[in-house]
Amino acid sequence: MGFPKHRPRRLRQTETMRRLVRETRLTVDDLIMPLFVRPGKGIKQPIPSMPGNFQMSVDVLVEEAKVLQGLGIPGIILFGIPEKKDEMGSDAYSDEGIIQKAIIAIKKEVKEMLVITDVCMCEYTSHGHCGFIKRDEKRGHLDVDNDMTLELLAKESVSHVQAGADIVAPSDMMDGRVGVIRDALDEKGFEHIPIMAYSAKYASGFYGPFREAAESTPGFGDRSSYQMDPHNALESLREVALDIEEGADIVMVKPALSYLDIIRMIKDRFNYPIAAYNVSGEFSIVKAAAEKGWIDEKRVALEILTSIKRAGADMILTYWAKDAARWLKNK
């Protein structure tokens, strides 16, 4: 019995053919680089658990932003390490805060760079949690006061935008924070400033290296009471729907790699701009294996970033942004 005359065939693809029929294209336009800024001058302090990443003083940060712009990377997201921390995280919303100083300096020297700011309290509080802490008298333990924290997040957002931030990105996971921030920005005449909400942020084990980078390890307990359970998927749809209703312009999934299904679910349900955070643990695992010679870092990193884009992300926050921009240019 012979084969049908016009049976389907697999393409034996040359590299040129692959390029012609490629379904998903990762480009430098998809990338956002996270950067860490601290007080001082001339500081470029390596982050041991995240090779190639640094805590930088404002002057060094500005030079790094120039390099990133030269590579075509459209945006950065800033995380601050203040000189002093306190229970209220006051540096987060101070006009003299480390992030505010960084924004002003970058906007003066690198005008076209899109500056996004992480809006949270964990880097600024002495206890390392994402908001104001109160004692729950009924249960006898400490927890974050959601409503009090909303006031602080609104102040922080307004302060960042007044300094020149283009987008604010609340990562705290407090209930109602997008609506409160939207109202606060609108009241100050910043109706045009987008909110990139960390909408589906899971209580993940992949955040470890970041906590070293941002010096934000909780002083007690963990953040599972206000971050999502990794076992839940449908909950992410509810969280995203709430943030969109409150005024989010972009929604985020964090982490990205273990939550590709969540990215796709959200994209299919809402068809809304989606950011995905390729977090520190995902980055550091590959770095460690590459240093052992077990894998090809470039190949694996680009495969990971492509998978995130293929899942439905419109933009990817990644510590590989700088390297990926160079790799993609030479590909």
C-alpha cells in the first residue's frame, strides 16, 4: 500500500527557513532591565548570588542607563536600598529618597529611557515586610495593616511620579492598592501615568537572590499572607480582573518561568498588556549551571525568554536584558 500522493510533510528547515516560518519573535523591544540603586558615589557593588548584577550609586546607575539605551533596551525598573530603614519605610515616599534622586538623575541624562519604579515598602522598612505592621490581638501575631499600607503606597507613587517616573509598578499585593494609587495620581494631575500592577504575584521560592540584592529579607515570618498560593491558578484571574477594574494599565505575572500557564490563561481571558518577571532565582539557577559548564547560558537564557514571550507576555522584566540585547543583535 503506497502513501497518499499529497500527504502532509514535516519541513526539513534550514536556519533561513526557520526564520521565515517562525511564530514567536523575541526582540530587544520586549526587555526591561531591573536595576538596584543605593546611596554613595562611585559604587558598583557586585551581587554574589546574581552574577553580572550590581548595587549601584546614582552616578554609576546613570552611566549604566546610557549603556542600556545604547543597546536599544526601552525601559528599566528601579529598586532602592536606602541609607536608613525604619518601621514606616519613610525613604520610600521621601522627596529626598534614593529612588527619587535616581529618577531625577536618569531623566536629566537619559531622557528617552522609560523609567518604571517598583512601588513597595519591603526595601525601606526595618522589618522587611511590604507595609505597615500591626499586632493582631485576636490571633496574637504581627501582620501587615492593609489599609494603612495603602496610604503609604499612594504617597510613594505620587513622589516617584513627581520626580519623573514614567510608570509606577505596585508589587506589594495589598488589596485595593491599584485603585488607591490611581485616585492619588489623578488627584495630582497625573492621569496619564500608567500603572503596571503586580497582579499575579506568587509566594515563590525563586525570590531568594533578589532579597540579597534589595536587602529586603523579612525580619520575621514570610510574605505568604499577602502573596498568592503557588497551587492556585483561577485565583490569578480574579486578581487580574480586580486590578483591571481598579485602573491597572498593565498586569504582571511573577515569577514567569514556573507560571507560563498563568500568563497564557490571563492573555486568553483578558487580551490585556501583560508583563512577566523572569525573577532572580530563575536567573541564578541558569548562571550557576553555566558556571559549572553544564549548560550553554546564552542558548538556555534565550530559550527561557522566548518561552515567556510565546506564553503571551508583551514585556519581560529580566536580569538578562543587557546580555540578551547583545545576543539578539548578533544572532
